[in-house]
Amino acid sequence: QSALTQPASVSGSPGQSITISCTGTSSDVGAYNYVSWYQQHPGKAPKLLIFDVNKRPSGVSIRFSGSKSGNTASLTISGLQAEDEADYYCSSYTSSSTLIFGGGTKLTVL
Amino acid sequence: EVQLVESGGGLVQPGGSLRLSCAASGFTFSTSWMHWVRQAPGKGLVWVSRINSDGTSTNYADSVKGRFNISRDNAKDTLSLQMSSLRAEDTAVYYCARGASARFEHWGQGILVTVSS
């Protein structure tokens, strides 16, 4: 199964908002509300930011929010900060009882 | 504090086998879904396998099905991944992750597996 589709890179200035899209199919993103988002800094393990489309784990900044429409999920980061510069990955449950990640998006804070 | 510590990685020849372990602490291991996720050098995350809390249900990515076997020992709070018929494309950092059935809430630091002659 092919990876979910994410833009390779996005950028924004401090204080701005950016949105990262994650496009799947009717067998994964479109079929279940089991979309999650992860942040990964270089050389570090990923960190869960959003689960079940729009839920935030305890301790994650309210600047991070998630949504979904059809086969596309989105992660929005508001009030961009320098420390937000990282790679971001979406993941989804699939109709094959597996999980799948997006290809990843590199966020640059200008 | 949740801790996941992977071990067992290293260099293995193509066609060889390797067993990864993940020692868990700081949470009730026996009630948690567990996953393996890998990341080839410079590449993205790829889900490998998952196992339910009592070990009765497992799932695998197509790329490893029939070659990898996930298991757990709830008495020892340990997750394992037995890898066989290894290929160059299996070279990656392997992460152990704790979570629900469809998400990864906590991650280990990762362990490198290199498949090369």
C-alpha cells in the first residue's frame, strides 16, 4: 500500500499559521477517524501531536490542531515558533487492519 | 515515566536473522497495544507490525509479512520482533512504540539494523 500523500516541505514565518495536508483514500483516511500526527526533530524519536483526527494528548500545545474532510486530513500549527521546525508525519488506520504513514513534511521556520 | 528501550540491533548479512527486544517500564505493559515502526536512513516513518495487549492479535505490513514475527512477554514487560530473510531494504532504525490500536503514544529511542554483506 502506498504512503499517504503529504507535501515534501512547507515554510512560514514566526507568528504565522501553516497547514500540512495528508491525502489518503476511502480505505484509510476517509474510512476512519483514526488519523494521527507526529513531530520529529533530527536525530530524535517522533512525538505524538494529534490523535483521532483532532484530539491533543496532555502536554501538547493548543497551537497544534487537526481536522479531516473526506480523504484528506490536515494539521494546522498556529503562532509558528522556531522550535516547530521539524519533520511532520501523518498516519492512519486502514481497512486491512494495518497502519500507514505519510511520506513526511519538512517544516522550515523562516 | 514511560520508558521503552530497544536492543538487539546491529549488522547482519542478507538472508540472515535478528531478534529485536524492547524493554518497557513506567506503565501497565499488559494492557497496551505495542507497535514496531522503522525509518530507513534519511527516509520517512514506516509502520511494521502491531500486537494487542494479550498477544492474541497481530498485524504486519505487506513488506515484512511472512518474514517478521512480533511477540510479547507480559510477565517480563518485553516486546520482541523476530526478523528473518533480511534484505538490504530492511536497513533502518527500528522504533518500539506503545499506544492504542491505531496510534503511537510513546516511542523508544530506536535501534539501528543494518543489512549488508
